[in-house]
Amino acid sequence: MKTLSRIYNGLIFLFLYAPIVVLIVFSFNDSRSRSVWHGFSLRWYEELFRDDEILNALIVTLTVAVIATIAATVIGTAAAVGIHGMNSKLRRVMMAVNNIPMVNPEIVTGIALLLMFAFIYRTTGLFQLGYGTLLISHITFCIPYVVLQVMPKLRQMNPHMYEAALDLGCRPVSAFFKVMLPEIMPGVVTGALMAFTMSLDDFVISLFTSGSSAQNLSVTIYSMVKRRVTPEINALSTLMFGAVLILLILVNVSQIRGQSKARRMGVMAGR
């Protein structure tokens, strides 16, 4: 059974990562061919850094992802703390409302945001489709993911620690930053990573809310499909995959070190 389980897991990982390996390999291909190897070359990486359209889209994608992640993490963490403090019946209602955007089809969310921005623009002249509407949309759909990651950590936390900090003279804000936030920080970090990943990955909502003045990579690549996707996209995808992989490794190493330190402190306290 162990052998079959290993073979099964190996086939799953092969199915998941084989396309990425092919993409990485052909990003170094000297030809435009997507099936025939013509020799190793960094040609497409050089072309990538000369393509203003892709570089502008990359800048928009990264800035929107970073700003949306920061804003969604702050708002989502505050929302999770507020929901955690409600009574059980109201908490269940609020969590159900929070989960609706995640199970709702993205095309519905995208059309709804587009109609809202169009209505506001026609009545007030604000929120013309562009960078601002794209950023607001990404913050909006990232918040529920942060709430969902922070809530379990709040449930695991000892509720009396915050009360004890207040009894010892801490103000509510100081008690939150000194007592509660360190306890829920793993959930906050996981929520931020989830928000960043979802923002980088989004296409449908971005297509409806970006307009023509500010398009992220997914929308730009989609528009290129009408002509032809060049191997520059292979090079860009390889760089993004490598960056995300390094980020995940650093976060996991940091969490492992934090857990090891906490265990050592627990052992020393037990002595």
C-alpha cells in the first residue's frame, strides 16, 4: 500500500508540475518554437526587459498586489477581531456573509463591481475605470481570504490573555499589539500570502475593472493571445514562479524557526 501511495502521489505531482517544468525549459529555447528545442539561450529574457508593454503590466500587477495585500490584511484582521468578539449566532451569520464572495463566481463579482463603478462615475464623475478601480476591486475580493485565515488563530488564542493585559494597565490598542497580534501573527501572514497570491492570479475581475489605462499581466497576456503569445511570457512566468517559490521557502523557514524557538522556551519554562 505504501508503494501504491507513493506512486499515486508522484503521479499527482508530475501532473501538477510537468507543465511548469516545460515552460521553464522552453523559456531558455533559442527559437520561438514551443515544441522543438533549438539550443540554450537567454534571448527571451533580454527581449522581456526590452518590452515596455509587458514591463508596464508587470509594474501594475506588482504594485496592485502589494498595496491590495497590505490594505486587505489590515482590514481583514480588524474584521476578524470584530467578528470574533460577537455572540455565536451573529458570528455565524457574519462568517456566512464573508464566505459568499469566495464561493461566488468571479464573473458575477466582476460585473457587479463594473456596474457599481459605472453608476458612481455617471452620478459623481468619480471612479473612472483605471488603476484606482482595479486596486479597490483587488482589495475587496482579498479581504474574505484574510478573515478566513485569521479566525482560526483567534479561536485558538487564550481569551483571558487580552483581559489580563487590560487588568494590568494596558490600553486596548497596546493590549492588541503586544498580546493579541503576536498570537495571531501566523494567521495574519498566511492571509497576507493568500491575498498576494489571489491578486497576482486574478484575471476575470481585473478584466472588468481595469479599463484600458491600467492593465495587469493577466489581461495583457489575454490581449496578446489575439496576436500571438511570444516566448517572452515563458521567461516572465519563470521569473514569477521563482520569486513566489523563494518567498514561500523563506516564510516556511521563518515559521519553522519560530516554532522551534517556542518549543525551546516551553522546555526551559518547564524546567
